[in-house]
Amino acid sequence: MEGLSLDKFLEHQISSNGWYVEKLFGGGQLVILPPNEDNYPKLKKSIVESIPLEHVSKLFPILT
């Protein structure tokens, strides 16, 4: 993508998905994505934070 179609795509992503465009010294632009578990390692869920299916199925036997 380039030109007007790229500008429209970025406008849409900025307004709906939390993207941010930062102006750089020298006239360039940097697109900053919102933090998520893929691009910000501190947001990754660890195995300790997950609940095993066996525990959930004891609470809701209809799931098994």
C-alpha cells in the first residue's frame, strides 16, 4: 500500500484499533501499535495464570 490508500488504512487503524503515529525528526513517521501479548512480553500470560480444564469441568459438568 502507498499514498492515499495507506493514509486511509492508517486513519482507520488509528481510530478503531488504538494505533498511534508519531512524527519523527526529519519528516518521517513511526506507527506505534497498542501493547498486546505479541509485541509487549510483560503482557504474556504465564502457565501459572491459566486454569486447567479439569478444574472448570468440575464446576460445570455439562461442558465435558
